[in-house]
Amino acid sequence: MSMTMHCDIVSAEESIFEGRIEMLIAAGSLGDLGIGPGHAPLLTALIPGPVRLVKECGEGEVFYVTGGFCEVQREGVT
């Protein structure tokens, strides 16, 4: 069984994705981010572009954001 973490992708209006993931890849304001289980706590701005998820089943999914923030805590990533 692979290691996973909880992920929430939200907008001001609604929850867009909620589930367990193996990896998140996004474009941060200072460069690309790869976030997996056990990542150090982090808060960074996101720039417009894709947010790629590798779900716990190994399946990939892509969401596009116009900006926002990425917060990594022990419980998961938002």
C-alpha cells in the first residue's frame, strides 16, 4: 500500500476536490512544487496554471487554477 495524504482543493464558492493523494504538483510563485506525504509545513502563493494530482489509486487528475495559495500541514494539503 502506498503512502497517501488528504487533499482539499477549494474555491471561494465550493469544494472542488477532496480525497487521498500520493502527490501534488503545482506552480508556486517561486517555482514548481512537488508535495508528497510527510512534506514539511509550507504556505506559498500559486501562480496560474495546472495543479496535478496523483490519487491513491495511481490515477492522475489535473485542475487549473488562476492563482491562490497552497498550505501543507501534518493533516494534508489545501
